[in-house]
Amino acid sequence: MPDGEAIVASGLVRQFRKGPRAVDGIDLSVSYGEIYGFLGPNGAGKSTTVHMLTTLLPPTSGQASVAGFDIVHQGRQVRTVIGAALQEAALDPILTGREHLLLQATLQGLPKPKRVQRADELLTRVGLTEAADRRISGYSGGMKRRLDLALALVHGPRILFLDEPTTGLDLQSRTALWEEVARLAREEGITVFLTTQYLEEADALAHRVGIIDHGHIVAEDTPERLKAEIGSPTVEVVPVEHDQAELLRGTLEQFGTPVSADGTVTVQLPGGEAQLAELVRALDAASLHVASLTLHQPTLDDVFLAKTGRKLEGAADEEPEEAPADGGKRGRRGR
Amino acid sequence: MRRFAFVVRGVAWRSIHNTIVSPSIIIPSIVFPLFFFAAFAGGLSKIAQVPNFDYKPGYTAFQFTFVFLQSAAFGGVFTGFAVARDFDSGFARRLLLSAPARGGIIVGYVIGALLRWGITGSVVTVVALASGMNVPAGPGDLFALLALGVLFNLVAALWAVGLAMFLRTEQAGAVIQMPVFVVLFLAPVYVPLHLLTGWVHSVARLNPATFALEAARGLLAGTPTDIALAFGLLGGSIVLWAAFARRGLRSAERAAG
Amino acid sequence: MGAEHASVLEQIGAIARRSIVRTFRQRGLLVFPLLFPLILFAINGSALSAATRIPGFPPVSYRAFALAVPFMQGALFVAVTAGVDLARDIETGFFNRLALTPLRGGALLLGQLGGAFVVACVQAVVYLVVGVASGVGIASGAGGALVLLALSTLIAFGFAGLGTLVALRFGNGEAVQAVFPLFFVSLFLSSMALPRNLIKTPWFHDVATYNPVSYLIEGVRSLIITGWDGQALALGFGFAAALAIISLGASSLAMRSRMART
Ligand SMILES: Nc1ncnc2c1ncn2[C@@H]1O[C@H](COP(=O)(O)OP(=O)(O)OP(=O)(O)O)[C@@H](O)[C@H]1O
Ligand SMILES: [Mg+2]
């Protein structure tokens, strides 16, 4: 294993002509064997970063190296050590899964006898053996994503870029993909740079998370430490009788500053979960009947909220001028 | 009845509005007839020297009548494309579910086709006049020629809209266009009917478009012949294709639920 | 590991195979391009037969005169298919996938044209067979028929290069579709329907004279109606080769900037 970091970027900027400064000075470093989660809402600049790191898009300024190769001057070397599954699972609907793998193997320069073997091996690994000879047009979203992953792995890359690999997948397919990615990092020592809009995903999978918003990294650490930074958990209490909300509020004041909304009262527990018992006793003492009581551990969502002042879901909605531009670009008007 | 008019107005307005605001729709429908006019009237003018070519106003006028009717037909065909596109985009489905009087949808699209031809037909006419076309016809003849074009446009529009409602996808474009194209070109496009020979002569003799085209040429020359027959055939075609379009609408209604 | 073991030829082969497989799995889309020129040929071959009575028209049937046209129209359709296919790859991002492999731009371009090449050959054979079956004799004989196939395939290749050029520059299929009528215009404003010396209208005569498409048609036509006409063939092959070189050259430049990986 070479010394140094798998991915290093410093001051990486991409300014689109007639467009936004999609990536605005990003510094990051990813170690070999690490899974790095790049988390951000729509339009944050995740894909643009991935395109630059995978040599598909030259940066406007700044530097980056992947496996020690400069992404601008040593593009060819970079490409031989990386595999990428980009956001659009760009598959040809009229080719079969196996045909895709064989094509990819040829283009990646695998010697002829190894191609068929490698295709079989990867089909098995991503669980597509049965569907191998069916055309992509009949694949489900999850199957396409798995094939995309297999294609990225054909030439045995050491560093893998996955741009929103699970967006649009159901929970089951998502979990399956997570397991496979985790296994790749654990058993084969592959470095994974993964972008996502899902907090659970970054939380479940990534060793370290970088939160990107408007082209800036606003926070970066392990998921645990990011959450710890936000602090203690909160408790959400719903009284049986709506008119008891005020009384409930008063009771909870001994723990912190309760916030009530829609008959639900929320309070942060400075002492952590340990204070839960105390809280229940206090409710009992006040003879409050509780319909539900939920403990919320801080999530990356809270981290995002704390760092940007916005919730992750719908964060992109605040830029209405972008939605139509994008829709126009991708939408199909008449021929 | 008011609801019917409401739907007609809405659909027709949208159809013509879309045509005018999107260059990718309006430009081909103007350029194509012009281009045929240029290629035929310009490129083939020597054909007027074929022995027995006896159209007095000259080859430009001879080709103008064809392009005049062709643009009328393609006003209808392009509207058929628009209907098909509306089905692809889901707009037509919404229209079917929300229009209080669905028959008005067809009428609206057909009026849209007429307005569309109003634009393209005018351009073709202006260009033909500017290029020095002879027009021996009197005002009555010219009015009859215009009426002939309107009916021709109606027939094509009913066909195209009806078929688009049966097929309901933009990919059906060729299926809508091809037959119109073939029927048009199986009329005496380049030379008068009596100079055609071979199988095309046999087919052209029976082709209803031939009667419209010959009548139009007669009107433009100020020597109308067989006008009643041409109008009669067009009227009959309108009844026929209107019934077809109604069935298309039914089929679309069944699919839309 | 991803060292480059596959040769450039193998890369071209792999891309071409995909292009051909794809073409044949969608053969429904081939029917219209194949049929349309034949329908026009059938109609015009007869409808314009009066043109043979124009003084100075070559002493052949109009059908023989018109048989060159389907080859050209077929080439135009090939151009559109090649362009649309490539544009779709760009739109879907498949192109990015290819850009991440050691594949070279030129190899990708040539491979992409593989499907176009096969379609062009098949079309040309069909047109030739239909022409001969409809009673048109090939004045230059069997050898000439082979030369005709070669010339029309070269022409199709040149046009296909234009199709891929548009696709690479604009990156969307609609642009390619929109350019198609322009190709068509270039065909109509040529000596497609009458020999150039019989085009009377001065501006049309000038346009047809400067329009390279005229010489492509006349090259193909000379093999059918004249026999071995060195000048017409030289002009035909010359312009076809120039078209192919220019359009493919420009395409590969466009490919380089499109594949602007670092
Ligand atoms: N080719 C381009 N030209 C101009 N602007 C672009 C281009 N590509 C992306 N952008 C803009 O750059 C910004 C960042 O886009 P990017 O695709 O990197 O976001 P993202 O984080 O991947 O979002 P998503 O979650 O929607 O995929 C957006 O505002 C987008 O509109
Ligand atoms: Mg993205």
C-alpha cells in the first residue's frame, strides 16, 4: 500500500460558465481503506466534486490527487486505479447485464480469457446471475445500481467513487447495497468515496462524513463525534389531553427550555438518556397522562440543522431558481 | 353548448399558442412547404417544356397549387403530432378527464390546425407571389380556391387527430405522416394528369387528392373544371374522417378511464 | 489491474459490436428509413417519367435516372441514426462511463460508426436489388455494382460523421433530429431530379452546381446510366472522401473536447 492518503483535495473550486460556483474551495483527505461519506442536499456540489476527482471535469482552481496521482496532470493513471458509479446509472437499455460487463472488461483492457470469468464472478457477487442475460430495460432500480457497482469493479480498482448509489431505492435494496459496500471496504481494503442525501446512509456506512452545502464543507468528522458535538438527546412528549400541554410544559421546565408545537412538547436532556427515568417520575408526580414519549438521539440531521440553519430535507427548495433550470435541461420538450 | 365552445376555444388557443411560441414546431411547418416550392418550382421548371404541357399560368403557378394544398394537409398532420405529444406528456389524459364536452377537444384541435395553416399558407402564398407567379383567376375563383384549401386542411386534420388518438404516442408520427405524404405524391405533382404514364397514372386517376389538385389548378388559372366533383369528394371525406376521429376519441376515452 | 492489454483494435471491435447489436435489436426503427426512399423511388420513378421527354435528357428511363436517389436518402438516415445513438449515450451518461476507461476517442468514434456501417451496407444492397428488379440495368455491369456499393457506403460514412459531429457538439438527440431537414434540403437542392444542364431557374442551377451533393449523386448515377465515367467517378469519390475526412476529422476533434477528461 502506497504511503500518503488515498484522496487529497485542497482549495478545489469549480465555477461553471454561466452557472454557479458549484464547488467553492473544498479541502478534504481520505485515507486508504476508509469509507468517506459526502453528505449534502440537492445541488450542494457533490456530483461536481466527484466529477473532478474522477478526472471527468477539470477544476477551475485548486488541487487534488487520487492515489498519489494528480487529477489534472495524471488523469490516465488516476483512471486506472479508480472505479466509479456515477449518479445516472448510465446503462444501455437494450444490452444485457453480462454484455455490459464484457464490454467494460474489454475496454478496461482485461485479457480475453479473464473477461468471461471476471463477469461471472462479479455477477455472482452482486446477485445478478439469474438476470445476467436479460436486457437492462427489464431491470429494477436496485438491479441497475448493483450492476453499476459491478461495472465499477471490473478492473479491480483500489478506490471507488459512488455518487448517490441508493437514491430512489427501497429500504431492502438499500441495505443490501450498504452491506456490499461495507464488505468491499472491510475485506478488500477498497477506499470508498460515497455521496448521499441520506443521513442514515452516511451514519450507517461512513467512517467519516463531510457535510457539503453550497459548495462548502460545513462540517467533517466521524458520525459519532459530529453528533456528540451537537450534544444531548431530546425527548418528545405527547399528552393524552390536549389541554394538558401547558401543564406538561411547566413540568418539563426543570430539565431545560421546552418547545411545544401541535400539542407535542420537546425538551433537551442535558444529562443524556440517564435523565429519562427522572423525567418519567416527574410526569408521574404531576399526574400527567402521556400518549407517547420518544427519545431522540441527535442525528446528522440535527448536525446539518445546527451548521446551516436549515433542515436537510427540502434544503434545496430554498433555491427556486435552480429547480426550473434543471428541469429544463433534463425535461423533454417536443421533438 | 357553451361548455362545448369553452373546450373548443381552450384547446384551439393552446394548440396555436404552442405553435407560435416554439420555434421547433413553427419553423419546420413553414420551411417544409417553402422548400418543396423552391425545389419543385425552381428545380423542375424545365418540365414545362415537355410536349403537351399545357398549363397556361406557367410552372410556378402549377407547383404553387400543389404546395398550397400540401401545406394545408401538413397543417393537419403537424396538429396530429401535437396531439400525440400531448398523450406522451400526459396532458391529453388530463384534458380528457377534465373537459366537460369531449367532442370539443377534436373540434378545438382541428381549428388549431386551420389556424396553423393560416400562418404557413399565407407565407407560401406571399413567397409565390413575390417570385412572380401569374394569377389569371378572378376573385370568385380565388375564394373557391381558398375554400378548397380549408376543406383539404380539415380532412387531413381529422385524419391526423383521429389517428393520433388511436395510437397515443409521438412515435406514431411516421404512421400519421406517411399515408398523407403518399396520397399527395400519388397525385399529378410534377405534370398534369394526362402526361402521367404507367402505374402512377392509373393510381392518380382514382386518387381523391388528384381531383382537389386539378380543381385548384383550374381555379388559379381562371378556368375552373369539375369543381363540384372536387368539393363533393372533399365533403364526403370530411364526413368519413370526422366519424373516424370520433372513434379515435372514444378509444382514447376508454384508455383514459 | 487495469493495465492496457486490449489493443485499440479490440476496443474498436467491442464498441462496434455493441453498436451493431443495438441496431439489430431495434430493427423496427430500420424499417422506415429503408422503406421511405423506396416509396419515393417508386412514385417519382414513374411520376416524373415525362421528364425524359425534355430535350437533352439522357436516353434512359427516369427510373434508372432516379435510382441514385435512394442511396443518398439512405445515407442521410444513417447519419441521423448514428448521431442520435451517440447523443443518447451522452445524455444518459453512458459516455462518461466510457470516458473513465482507457478507451481512446478515435476508437470510440470508429466503433460507434460500426452500426451505421452495417446499416449502410444492408441498405445499399437492398436498393440495388430493388432497382435491378424493377428493370433498371446497371450500365457499368457487375463490377460497377460493387463500386456503387463502395461509393454509397463511403457517402453514408461521411454523412454519419456529420451526424456524430452534431451529436458531439450539442450533446442531445433533438439537435440531431433538427439538423436532419437541413440534410434533406441539401439533397433536394442538387441535381437529384434533373441533370444539372436541364435546371432552368438560374439560382437553382447555381446552388446545384456548388452543392457537393450533386457530385455525389452524379457519381452514383454515372455507374447506373452511363457506365465507367472517369470524371463523374473521380468527383463522386473525391467529394465523398473529402466529406468523410472532414466530418470524421471534425468529429474526432469534438470527441476530444467532449471527452475532456484530464
Ligand atoms: N454542467 C453544468 N453547468 C452549469 N451548472 C451546473 C452544471 N452541473 C451542475 N451545475 C450546478 O452546480 C450545482 C451543483 O450541482 P451538483 O450536480 O454537483 O449537485 P449535487 O450535490 O450532486 O446535487 P444532487 O443531489 O441533485 O445530485 C447546482 O447548482 C447545479 O445546477
Ligand atoms: Mg449529484
